[in-house]
Amino acid sequence: MESETKYRFGQKYRHELKYKISAADYLSIRQRIKPVMKTDSHADADGRYRIFSIYFDNIYDKALLEKINGVQKREKFRIRYYNNDFSFIALEKKVKYNDLCIKESANLSKEEFFSILSGNRKQMKENSSQLVKELYCKMNFQQLRPRVLVSYVREAYIYAPGNVRVTFDSDIRTSLFTREFLKNDFDGIGATDNSTDMILEVKFDDFLPDVISRLVQTGNARQQAFSKYCACRKFG
């Protein structure tokens, strides 16, 4: 059982901790970690980038209900791209086991991306990626479909020991209208109760170095199972 919780098909699970924080907490933590951690190389001059994720679920809301009900082991499929740019698109499957997670990924062409979202799955069956083929099977037999677009601004920092990644996510926005999934000027609607709400995520391998643990601590934040997907699905 121990090996199952650490590995999946040769890949290693990572720890993933989430905290809902205030704007003041964000400024305080960022000030502390910037001298120690490196900015994500994919970020812009401000150290940020916008993420777009199209999540899949079935007609019975399997992924949504498993999250709400606290199912110990669960999975979600999503297609992800960045900054309204379709030059790099990835299909991802995220498997969660309590606070552990693992992510499988496969690149998609713009044509494959549009084809999947338009309901044309013929190309998926012929794709060389096993992950694409797995989604093809589950779209056929589990009736997985694109359900919601989740968009947010991410500011990310990296610390090599422990393979640590600290991210601040803000301006979480969404749309349930599939015609907007393909737009490169997506705006959407706010998905959080307060527009200043932020999510702090701390991801690491086997251990979180003490120096990082101390830097990200705040007296006001408590670890919680916040899900951007659930927050965005409250609209339908």
C-alpha cells in the first residue's frame, strides 16, 4: 500500500498543499520567498502568466461529486494552455490520493484541440499518445465531456531542493458556454466570493525544506481542500 501511494506506473506522487490567503498574506509571503526562490521561467516580466484549463466530467458529475464527497483517490482530465495562446496545448490527467498528486501529460496540436472540443473524436483513436487514447475511451464509455473553462493568473516560484514549487493563483474566472472555450479573447466571470481571494499552493516531492516551510507560514491561513474546478462549477 505504501508503494501505491508513492508511485503510479513508475511516476512519483508529489505532495500538494493548498491555502486560501488574503492579499496581505500574499504580499508578506512573496516578500519572504523572493530572495530564496527562483521565478518560473515561463512567466512574463511581472512574474505572472494566465492559465486556461478545460475540465472534463460526465453527465453524472462524477469528478465534481468525488471531490465534494472527499473520495480518497480520484482523477480529472483537462486540456491546458496559457496566455490565450494556442501554440502550446496539453492534455493532462491529474490523479489525487489525499494530499498526494501525480500528473500525466500529452501535447496536442491546435487541430487536435479544436477537434476534441467540437466532438470529433476520430483522430483521438489514431493518436500515438496512450493518454489521448485513454481519454478517447472514457469519452465513449464514461461519457466524459468538456464541462467548464477555468482561468486564473498564476505567479510561481521554484526551489530546487525537494523540487518545491510555490504558486499564488488569483483572478479565478470561468465560463460554462462551450463556444467560449475556443476564443482567444476569453474574459469570463469571477468564480470566487471575493475578487481579492488568492490560493497559495505548495508542491514538493518527499520533503518540504524547513527554510521554505518557515517562509510560507502565516498565522491566518489554514490548509484546505480548495478546488478551482468546484468553485467554477457552482454556476452549473
